[in-house]
Amino acid sequence: MSIMPAAARTLSHVYPADARLNDAGHLEVGGCDVLELAREFGTPAYVYAEDDMRARAREYVDAFRTRTEHFEVIYASKAFPATAVYKLFAEEGISCDCASGGELHLALKAGFAPERIYLHGNNKTEAELRYAVERGVGTIVVDSFDEIGRLERIAPERQKVMLRVTPGIKPTTHSYIQTGQVDSKFGFSIDDVPRALDTMKRLRLCGLHAHIGSQIFELDVYEKLAEVLSGVGDWPKLNLGGGLGIAYTHEDQPPALEDYVDALLKNAPDDVTVLCEPGRSLVGNAGVSIYTVGTVKDIPGVRTYIAVDGGMVDNLRPMLYGAKYEADIASRFGGGRVVTVAGMHCESGDILIRDVALDDPKVGDILVVPATGAYGHAMANNYNAIPRPPVIFCRDGDARVVVRRETYDDLTARDVV
């Protein structure tokens, strides 16, 4: 059988921008053959195209810079909290959003300047707030009257804060990742803003923050958000949070980044600094997960299951949100046989992909699932006492482990017996 030249093959936009099929018909990410990565580092593993992440950060900055000088791009790091990616985005000159003391620790360890960090969270502990204050975190996003009280007591005079508000905007996305509606655990209602201001005596309020959700394809909700926040008062900064959606399947067509930026700026006053919080759109399509097929189970007239050496411990999103993904055999792209990709864990619900067309999958094949760069590593867990996978960065044909694979000894490292 003749092999189609790599130049004639077009990969779905769910894959990293630099992904290609080489002359052997194998997937390459960052110039690295995925089959060779599997042999060298084992499976399952998270594989990232490093240049893809850098390019996306630059695209955001450039899109704003051509339109305004009043902006700040902030990496919403809960999407992929690993020291290596914090370091990468710090080098690209963007700011950082942390949702916990742990994420703050990683960002600082990676070299983020404290003044470029924003600390979030609807129930920050006093220990986390003290840690942030002691390390000189630039801005703390306050989420409740209780938190204002804590900060008034422990923060230095004129500590910069932003006030998180719930604007009453409900975008079309999964209910678990909607955050801007009135019925939300996050933030202050618009009506509570004056009382919150009166409560602050020592803190320096520099703007309003709102987050309406993530994996959003609608742009008019951002225009509405800027309009709502601008009507609450005059502020030097407005954070128009809510993550731009990405493509998880070939049918997904997210808005262009330039159109997203236009929507953020459309109703914002010209002299106000607009803060943008991309998370998954910086890393989601830059990463793929690789697995080894361990079993093929055909139930005649019902379904064919292929089981891989991962599942709900390395990608919880299908079980948590009903998230949909695509997959390919790394050495034989294309469909043919519709199968269900099952995980290896003791749950019937441990299904990565319900129905996907693969090219005659066999035991030992390397399966690649694209668009797992966001919330895979972040949500990885040790259910069934399974060690978590490594994270591998690929660039110009070189691969490096930036988070090593856990071992059985790691599973007992915190035990006290």
C-alpha cells in the first residue's frame, strides 16, 4: 500500500497547530513522532507542542495591542497548573491568575513576578491570604464580605484588590461552568457593590472583575458584560472574564480570536484597562493524550469496546461534564470502525469517548486523543491508586519531561504509619 505524502494530509483543527503526519503516517507533535514518545516515556502521557502555546499567547497580546494600549492578558492557570507552563507564559510577558495557594506557589516558583499575579477564589483561607500578602501578590480578587473583613485585618495599607461581581449573564455552556448568573457561589451581586465599597477602609479597590463561565462560543455575552460593568461606576480596570471556547471535535468552530477581542473592547470605555483571562484557549489544543490499547471487546450487534491504559484518572471531563472528544490511532489516521473508548478503572461510567471511528484498532496500538491540554493534568487523580501520567513538552523534534510520571512509592509518600 502506498503512503500518502505528509503534505497531502490535513489534520483536524483540534490538533496542535504544528501537528502533522510524517512520511511513515505517524502523528508528530512539536516535531516528535508520537509512537517514539510512547516507546520512550510510556503511556498514558500528556504531550504538548510548546511553540503552539507560545504562539497563542503572542496572538492574544498582538490582537489587543493593535486595538488598544489599555489591556492585560492574564493566564487563567487552573486550566494547566504546572511549573513549566507558568514559566513559559511568564517568559511571554503575560500575567497570571491563581485560584488557590497551591497555584500561587507554582506560579512564584516558576518565576512569575508577584505584582503580575491575581489571586482568586470564593473561599480563600486566611493562610492563603497571608501567603499572598507576604509574597507581595499584586492584586487579590475579593469574593465576599467575609473576605473583605479578613483582608482589612491582615493586608498592608493600600493592598490592591478587585471586586468580583455576578453580572446576571448566563451564557450557553455546561451548567457546571456557568459562573456569571445571579444564582452563583461566586462574587457580589451588582446591588451589593456600594455596601462592599463602604466596607473597605484600608484596601485599594482598582476595578471590577466578572467571570461568566468558560468554553463560550457566543460573543454578544462579552459585549453585554462590558456594558453592565461600565454602568456600575468608573473604574480603571475591568476584568471581562470568561474563557473563549476551543474545538474539541471537528464540528466545533470557535470564534476567531480577533472577533473575541473586538467583543471585549466594544462596550468598554476607551480609557479603561480591559483584563482578559484566557485559560483553556491558550493550552487546550496544544496538548494531546496518548494511550496504549490493551483490549478489544466486540459485543455482536451491540458495541465494540477498546480499553486503554488510562481514563477517568487522567481525563475526568467526559465523566464530569459529558465532554466529547475525538481520537485516532497514532499510526493509522482515519475512521472505519465505530468503537467506544473505555478506561481501565472500576467504574462503568469510565468512558472516554462513546462512539468514534478508528482504523481497525488492535491491541498494542497507540491511541491519541487531541484537545486535552486543558484540565487533563489539572484534574488528574489517583483513583484506584493509579499513578498520574507525565507531561512532555515537544519542540523542534526534542522532547523533555516537565512533570515526571508518578510511581507507586509516590502513592505512599504522604502516609504516616
